[in-house]
Amino acid sequence: MIRILTHNEAKAFAPDRSTDDSHYEAVVRPILAAVRKDGDAALLAYARQFDNLGDAPLLIPASELAEAAESLTPNVRAAIETAIANIRQFAEAQLPRERFEEFSPGRKLGWIVRPLKAVGCYVPSGRYPLPSTLLMTAVLAQTAGVARICATSPKPSKEILACAHILGISEVYRVGGAQAIAAMAFGTESIARVDRIVGPGNAYVAVAKKLLAGEVGIDFLAGPTEILILAADGDARVIAADMLAQAEHDVSASAMLLTTSHQLAQQVSMELERQLATLTTAAVARESIDKESCILVFDDMDAAVACANRLAPEHLSLHDASLLPKITNAGTVFLGQNSPESAGDYAAGPSHVLPTGGASRLRGGLSAADFVKLIAIQQLTPAALAQLAPAITTLARTEGLEGHARAVEVRNGC
């Protein structure tokens, strides 16, 4: 049974987000070191140990990708193509545009936009293989103009392979875990290194990305998925369905309702029990609802919004669109009862790769802009440099950098 917390308890509510990575680090560090040192020899050994690679080739043959695509039913193929079109359309809108113009007489500034050269997409394929994750990462990279995209997945489903073929991605490797992250970060004989690794994974994958951040670019560290619903009123069936859609991901997933209505809280609680009785993923969802989820009842909506901003959820569902101006922290927002989180997971357009565990205080979800670099351009005329010279030379000498000052003065005839 889900917990229902009333105002004073709700105001003080703080989920336990503390994590002890020491166990995972103890496992991951030797894997990273071995792959760095021994390349393919270590990578293949770990793939056989953890991914059941056996004698299968690490690089999945193009024929296998094509066969997977050919085996898709027409409705699945159509769904994939719809998702790709919508993701690409949104990604194109997200890309920064180049600019180069005068900001003041003689001071011409701007930036050029250049894609990363190589990106690695990690695609989970454990309890639920996620072809949608390949779409939500690779399509953005393609739209940004990334020349080389590879994907790693420990046990890729037919649909994952089919998505790769449809997208024209030929580098798909049958490997996962920390060993896949290490291979993409360092490069091995089989897998060339990449500039950035994106996509969620288990705790070992997250720790590997954490330890290698800086040596390779990463998106962010993804933890258990979460949804927070803000609703003063609404259809209890819809709210419960949205909570269970998140809860079925994993026993560690969390689903929260923040409301001002005791009646709605009770209705949703009862509806959760009713829907769990027929949900095929109830074994997972039940544990998530009982242990990681809750309903918080506040005296007023301002307090509920303040709590939502403090929790900074991955997914935020707003049943009242007028609350949007008050929202400061969320990975992505779903407005109104006709905008389920499921739409964002698959086909609405924005990427479902999102910050969790309060990290939306720092950034939003993965976007096409994550796959490009903005390189600033500065061009000064002699007159513009002369006008700036006093500020430049004063600041340079304040810092004790005489050479910086002289580099300006030599141009001004000093």
C-alpha cells in the first residue's frame, strides 16, 4: 500500500538519495584498468564472463542487423519510423544556430557550431531491452552531424538491432557493463574510442561513467527513474496509470503524487491497488509502489510546487498548465492529462534520457546540443582594439601578466 503523507510530513519529505558506490567501484576499477591495459583481450574476457558472449562476434554482422529489420511486423516498423521522425524534428529545432556579427563598432563576435566526431550509445537490454534508448540517443547525434556513432548492448533484442539498421548504424557491439564503457572511452583493437558516451545503464555502468568523466565526455549519471505528478484534482485512473507506468521500470523506481486533495489521494491509492491486480509487471511495480513511492498532501499548491522544485524530478507531470511559470527544476515536463510520460518515453520527440536523483537542478535532458561544440570567434579592428586596450592592459597587469599587456600595446604602436 502506498504511503500517504499529510502537510507537515509532506513539507519535511526528503527521499533518501544517498548512495554508497564503494562496492561498485571495487568491481569496476579493475575492469577499467584491464581494458585500458589489455584492450580486446580484457574486453572479450569480461564480455564472455558477464554478457554471455560465448563465441559470438563482438561486432554484430550487418546481415544480422538487416535480418532483424526485415523480421519486424509492419506496425512495429511504422511505430519506429514515427518515433524517429518526431525525435529528429525536435532535435533539429534544438540545435544552436551559428552567429557572427558586430556587437559594437569594430568588435565582431560570434560562434561556429561543430559536431563531435564520435559518439557511443549505451543501450540497456536487461529486464526490458530498450530499442527506444537507441533512438533517443543516436537520432540526436545524427541530427547534430556526428560522423561516427556506435552502440553497445549486452543482450540486444531483435528490435534494438532493427533500429540500428533503420538508422544506418553499422557499429553495434554485443557487450555491456563497465567493460563496454571502458572500451568506448579508451578504445581497443575492435572498438575505436569515442568523444562522448550517452545512455542510461545499471549501477556498474553509472560508476564506470563517473570514474571516466573527463577522460571521455558523458551525458550524466542516471540513477533509478522517477515521476512526480502535481495535481489539485484529476482522474484518479489516469494518475494511477502514470505512476504505475514509471513503477514498472524497476523496483527502485519512484512515483509520487503531490496534491492538495485528501480525497484525490485516497482515490489514487485505491486505484493503484485495482490496477496492480491486473498489471502484468506487477511483481516489479508493486515493490516500487510500496517501498519507493508516496502521495504527499499539502495545505496549498504553492507548498506543493516548492516541494516539487526541491525534489527536482526526472519527469514532472503538471495537470494544471498555469503552474508551469513556477517550475524551476525538472528533467522534462508533461502538461495536462493528455500528455502521459509514456509519450515522452517513445514518440513525442524530446529525448527520454534525463537527469535523475535531483540532478535536474543542474541541467535538462539530453538534447542535440549535447553533440555539438560552440566555438567562439573574436575579430577586432585596430580602432576597436585601441578602445579596449586600457581595460585589457590594466587587468593584465593587475594579474601580473605583463606579456598579455604588451601583446596589445605592440599592436597599438606602443
